[in-house]
Amino acid sequence: MNTTEAQFTIKPESAALAPRVELLLDRVFGAERREKASYLFREGVAPVAPLSWAAFDHNKKLVGSIRYWPIQVGETGHPALLLGPLAITPQLAGKGIGRALTFRTLEIAAELGYDLVLLVGDYDYYKRFGFVPGTPYGFVMPTEQRPASADAPRSNGPSGPTAGSSGDQLCTGARGIASRSPHHRPPTPNPSE
């Protein structure tokens, strides 16, 4: 299924597209992105294929990408997802590409039965999708260190998540994933982990 927004189209990422997605991620976040602790959860693990989507401009040029990774949370190994990275060509930031990719893939994640999504990102950006800070629920990203390029200042706002965000934190929950009940609380991991 393809979804077309104003000047772009989003569709599932094909296996043949993976090298181009990696180049986009390097352009947006830098090669040092792999030094982040969240990448340890991705080593040797394939992304969840139905949740790997890409965005293309009217010339069919890759301009955005989103992926999710399977993780297990807490003593019970509760199945969950690690969102990221979400990358948009900087010149097109703020055009709704990230929003379209995120909303669509969160809908699919819910259809697949996932009820918990974690991410390390800019809370001011991700709260529009229903994410909340994870720390109050006991979620932590062990040894998360931002690469040097992440210390560069950037403006928050409609441009979306990019390297350099001073608001990066572990967030949890998601619109379409967590129960729609206002009393829903995500599963709490074992604090001793």
C-alpha cells in the first residue's frame, strides 16, 4: 500500500532500498550515529520489515525513512519496538514527511499487536504521536551517549527530529499502540536490569 501526501509518497521499504536508506541516515545523522547505545539493540537484528517505510519525492528520490526494531522489556520479556531512526532529508524537514511515516507505521504496529514503542528522541517532536517520557515508568537507555555532532544546537519546532537535538530522551507509549484509556500505563521493566 502506498500513501501519497502533498509532494511525497510513502511506501514500505524494499530490501533493495536498504543501502540507500543507510546513506540517507549517514547524511542526516552522521556515521557516528552507530556509537549511540540504541544501536546496540540493533546489532545483528533485522528491522521489523512491515514497519520499515520510506518516503519519495515526485522524482522518486528517497527523502525519508523510518524503521523499528524488535526488543523485549522487563523480566517477562514483553515484546516491544524500538523506533528509529526516523530520518528526513534536511531540506524537506517540516513538510509532514516524518509525521506521515510515523503515524502510518504506528497504525501498522498496532495492527500487528504491538502495545509498546520506545525511542530515544526529541520529546517535543514525538509527543504529537502520543509519546511520553519513559523515565517515570522506569525505562532507561543504558549508557546512552550522544555523538559529538548531537551537541550542535538546533531549533525545536516543526522541522522534526534531527541530530543535535538538546531534548533527546527516552520516550515511551504511542498513539495507536498504547491503550486509548487515559489510565493506561506501559509495562514496567525490572529496575535491576
